[in-house]
Amino acid sequence: MGSEGSVARIIGGTIRGSKALSALLLAAIAGSVLLALLPPLVLEQIVDALAEQRQVTVSLAAGYFLLVAASGALDAAKESLITVFGQKATHHVRSAMSAKLLRLPASYYVETEPGVTASRFVNDVNTVDSLFASGVISMAADVCRLFSILLVIFTRSIGLGLLLLAAAPLLFWMTRAFQKRMLAAQLESRVAVGRTNQQIPETLKNIRTIRVFHREDYMRRRYGDAIEQGYRAQERSNFYDAVYSPIVVTVSALLIGIVMAASAQGGAVRSFFGMSAGTAAALIAYVGSFFDPLESIGMEIQNIQSAVAGVRRINEFLREPEREERTKTPEPASAKAPAVQLSGVSFSYGKGEREILRDFDLTVQEGESVLLAGRTGAGKSTLVKLILGLYEPETGQVRVFGMPPAAIPETEKRRWFGYVEQQFHQIPGTVGDQVSLKDPRVSAAQIQKALATVGLWATVQSLPEGIHTPCGEGLFSQGQLQLLSIARAIVLEPKLLLLDEITANLDSETEGQVLAALKAASLHRTVLSISHRLYEENGGRRVVIGGEAPW
């Protein structure tokens, strides 16, 4: 799997490949921590000078304001660099996942829902961004800031330092407790809003039934309950948000008050807690800054915990088994080998599941037309997917022109197989792209020939830009889309045509057009079909799977 086997390796590669950015980020974090410490120290000198009725120099005052401005600018630069690094990391993760997609076997796409893969590319990868932007890097910066503030406070007042050290665990626990309750309340509020939004279209859809059975009061109560649930959840969230800040401010003021009162005492107590007026001003600023990173660390831990699940899902995807790479086009094992041959094939969709096929044998000679018949669930479509190499049989052998389907390189399968499904799967692009699938091997002449074979060339010529017309919704009818699907299947002149119930969703008139196109497309090809209408039109051999078919 190379260097992209896990998110950790990808991030390591991002750091190694962006040494300048990584160095700038470290420098920005260190600089922002150090610069945040300097303004209160300058303020200490200014206040002490004023208390002693000494003149405050312009350079000292200007220095204070410049340090405050520089600290803010460096903080902004740090956040920007964290964002850029996070975006680079997510870009590399998505690139590695995209490269992985190209190396996955066809069975992965058959067995995995598209939404699951899309979720990993969008939602899970976004957690990697949050893992850095508001997670690991931010937390490391906040921890450094927290300890540096505490260190400076100890140099100014050992007593205040010890008080903060004792209060920090309790404040952190309180912060986490408040954050968890706020998050739970926000999630409950979102659920309630979703219920409320769902009830509006549900009520409108069933308005006649509601009126006939006089259920207006019931629906009103349901709607009111959902609104009340959302209101109460939002109230709890607002309460925790409103209460937290006053508690922190109160604790901060209480600690400062204790130190000030102790400083007024004499003897050892004063030497332990004592401070000048300037030191008091600096420490008040430090104590105020002490609680900000403490609050942030609690939220960053929450973000890291949320991101871990996403990272785990990405790693699972990156560890998916890959197909064996084959670049050389195989030659048929024998010039006289059957087009399709299945020997003793058994298959089920999972351990403990019922066998779809058991000791199944089938031989289809080159140029022959064979109908696969059988009841729903008998295994007709499964058989087609075995021939395509989308699945591997549990026992037995599948051969196509003497070769195992898995031995045919993915890039060459279109020259061996033409596969037409019930539904046409459109891709972004032009009409020609729908036929070529943007394969550079397909020429405009081949596209024209395929469209002419299925009887769609005249229709495409009448479009504003011919085959270069953007293909959008409503451009073609359902029957014409199926004709496009057939043209796509035969454009590279495959030896074998596989048809999976392609006339199932068409009306009789459209079905006639599709059957005529299939008759032309089937000339000089081996055809394996799951369509009794095509069998009736074209003749050929009928093979029943799993017992007699219902027609």
C-alpha cells in the first residue's frame, strides 16, 4: 500500500513535504506564546512608574501598544498557518484516498454503498482538518501558553501561582462538564428542529386525511411538543453558556482578592503573596489570560475525540484489499475456448448466508445467444457479476474465452465485455462522454458508429452541438438513455455482450426501439441476457437457473 497506508503516514509526509510551512507554524506558535507574556510585564513597569510618580517614557508606552498589536498579529498568523496546514493535510488525505479508489477491485464498489464511500471522503476527511485546526496543534499551543503564564506568575507571586495550580484541575473539570452539557443540549435542539421541520411537509402531505379524521388537535400537540423540546434544549444551552463566564470571572476575582488581602499582611505572609501595584496589574492580566486556554483545551479535547472516529474510518478504507495490478493484456488460453464457461460454481453473499448458486455449470460458445431464465432471487444477476469478475466464486471456476475474469486488466475489460444494466448511469460531461466515459482510446468515429448502431445518431446530430452537447436532465427520454447505455457498451467492440433486464422499466413502444437496437448491437457477438423479451425476439438458447422460470 506504500506510504499512504494510514492517516499518520500521510500527515508525516505532509510535514516532510512542507518543511517551510511546518517551521513557520512552529515559529508562530512559539512567538505567539512568548509575545503574549510581554505586554503585562511592560504594563507592570508603567504602573510602578506611575505609582512612584516617575515619568513614563514615550518609548515604554509605545512599546506596550506595539507588543499588544504584534501579539494579536502573530496570533492571527498562527491561526492562518494552522488552517493552511490543515487544508494541506486534508488535501493529501483525499489524494491518497482517490488513488486508493483506482486500486480497489470491482467487488468493493459492488459490496459498498456509494454513500458510505462519499461520507468517508467528505465527513471523515473534514474531521482530519478539525483534528489540526481546532485539535492537536491548537491544544499544544494552548498548553504551552497555559504553562508559560503559570511560570511567569510563580516568578511574581508564589502564593498566587500555588492558588492557580490548585484551582486549575477544578476549573478544567467544570469546563468539561459545562461543555458536555452544552453539546448535549445543542444536539437535542437540532433533533427537535429536525422533528419540527419534518412535521410541516408531513402535515401538508396528509392534510386531507387529518381533516377527514379530525386529527387537527393531535397534529397541533405533536408540533407544539417538538417546538417545546427545542425551546427547552436551547434554554439549557443558553443557561450553561451564560453561567460559565460569570463563574470564571468570579473565581478569577476571588483569587486576586485573596492575594491582595494577603499582600496587605505583614511578615512571612506578605513576602509569600506580596506584590507592587505594577505586579498586581500584570498578574490581573495574566490571571484573566490563564482561563482562556483552559477553556479552549476542553473544547479541543472534544474535537480530538470526535475526529478519532473519522480517522479510524479513513484508515479502514486505506487498508481495503487492492486488486492485483495487471498491465499486459492476456491472450485467450485457447483459440477454441468457449466464450463463457462456469464449472461447479457455488456462491453466497456472506458466511452463513444461503447459497445463491450451487455446483452450477454453464458453457456458452462464441457467437451464441443465451437467455438466463429463473425466478427472482435465483441468481441471474449474480451470475452476470461473476462473469464480469465483480465477485469471485467460493468454489468452481469462471472462464471468459479461457481466462479468469480477474486476470483481465481493468483498463482492458471494455474490450472484452459490454455490460448494459436496467438503469443508465449518467456522468458529468457531453453526450459523447456518456458513450466514451472520457476514455482517451475512444475516437469520435467510434462514438458515431456506436450511436448509429443503436439508431441514435440522427437524434444526436440534431442537438445544438452534436456529440459535444452538454448532457443534462431532460435532454433524452428514458428509452433514449437506454440506447445510450447500449452504445456505451459496444463502443470498443467487445466480444461479449451482457444484458441485465434492460427492458424491465420501458413501455411497449420504447421497448421495441431498444430491442431493435439490441438486435443490431448483438450481430457477430456472444450475448448473455436476462430478458425474456429479447429471447422471444432474437431466439437462441434458454438456460433456467434455480428451477423453472415463472413465464
